[in-house]
Amino acid sequence: MKISLHAYAFGPHGGWVPTYLVEEAIKRTARLGYDGIELDAARPHVWPYDIDKEHRGAIKKLIKECNLEVPAISGYYFGFNFSSPL
């Protein structure tokens, strides 16, 4: 089994750690010994409107250099209640 960390842990949403850009979140995830990182399609990480092809390539390269996998990319979900029957 492989264990991954959600990049949310390094985003502005938790409040228990400083906010880091995706590159720093990737490096910290690797240093913590995780096998992968679930990317967050939200700012300041991989919001599609903020990153171009070159930036995506640099992120992909860094993930590979850090020997991490990306098991998932979570979509924008803040403000939505997944337990709501509506």
C-alpha cells in the first residue's frame, strides 16, 4: 500500500501551517516520507487558470525528482457540502 498526503495540508485552508506554493508542498511531502501527493486544483496550488503548460511541466518534473506519485487531483470543492442530499 502507498500512502499519500493531500496538498490541502499546505494550503491556505487549514490555518495550522503557513500557506506554501505547490512546489514547496511537493518538497515537504517528499521529506515527510510519503509516497505521493494529491494535488489540489485550487489556489495557490494547481488552479488551472493560473498555470500554463510550462509550469505544469515544471511541476511534473519536480514530482518525478522527488520520487512521488500523484494518485489524484481534487477539484475545487470549498463551500460545498458533500453530505447534503441536494
